[in-house]
Amino acid sequence: QVQLVESGGGFVQAGGSLRLSCAASKRAHPIAWFRQAPGTEREFVASISWGGDYTYYADSLQGRFTISRDNAQNTVYLQMNSLKSEDTAVYFCAADWQGDGSSRFPRDWQYWGQGTQVTVST
């Protein structure tokens, strides 16, 4: 089992940037970021393979968001640039112990953090 802790959320003006971190209790397999706004379903943002060789993004976010990992620190990052009000959500990281990290469905990710709030003001 692995514990995941997100950090780095907060308030930012539209057009600004934030970097989220997901710290794992041990070397985790693929890691993903999802987000959930009030009244909506949890939405895939990005994921990264075990070695960091493969990354996957939601089509609408590629170009603004970048996922990366530092396995020496057991940490995965999500760099978010040019933020928009519609990016406001709770952001969760998740670990996949069974697959290759390419799934965009929450049900395929076994371990979850508690989430960190990102609020983008206009």
C-alpha cells in the first residue's frame, strides 16, 4: 500500500501558474493527476509512467500543464501555466499498482491522496 499527499494548491489569478506536488510514501508505480469541480465527475488531467518515459494528458490541457517525476524524492509534480477560471477544482493524485498508467478512468487507479484545492480568480 502507498500513501499519497498532495500540496501546492492555493489561490491564483487567471493567467498565473502553480506547481502541485504529490509525495508518495514509497516508490510508486504510475501516478496520475485528476481534478474534480463541485457538482462534476472526477476528470483525468495527466499521468506519468513509472520511469517517467511516458506521459499522458487530457486533450484540452496539453500545452498548459506538464507532469514530471523525481523518483529519488518519490514525488510527482504538475506544473500548471496560463491558468483559467475553469481550472478551479480539487486536484487529486493517484497511483496505479496494476497497469501502465495510461488509463484515464478513476476506477483504474487504486490509491488516492486527499486532494488540494486550486482556485483561479478572474
